Amino acid sequence: MKEVAAIDEVLVQLGQMVLKLSNPHVTKRDDERRALVRSVNHFSACAARSEDPRVRELDATLSETIKPRLRLVVSR
């Protein structure tokens, strides 16, 4: 049981690091954005088996960060 708790703690720390990288001011270029999407997808794969609510919350938050950003376009 200790191993599962330790893995969950590592996942929380990893998720927090990826969340910091999801800031648009940090991931500006296309290649950085693609790397972020890969990181979020890897995190989601690892988090899928976790029952820790912190990991689940980070997974949901990170999944929201990689959704396409909508832009308001005004035409005349």
C-alpha cells in the first residue's frame, strides 16, 4: 500500500510540473505545444489507474489545458 501512495505522490508532483508548463506564456511555440500535449497524454495514461482524488483533479485540469483555444473573430 505504501508503494501506491508513493506513486500517487509522484504523480501529483509530476502533474503540478506539467500544469506549470501549460501556461500559454511558457508554451508559446508549436513544438512546445506538441510536447505539452504529449506530456498531458502520458500523465493521463498514468493517472487512469490512480484512485487519488488529487491525481484525478490534475488529470481533468490538464485535459482542459490542451483543448483548442477558441478565438473571437470579428468580420465586417
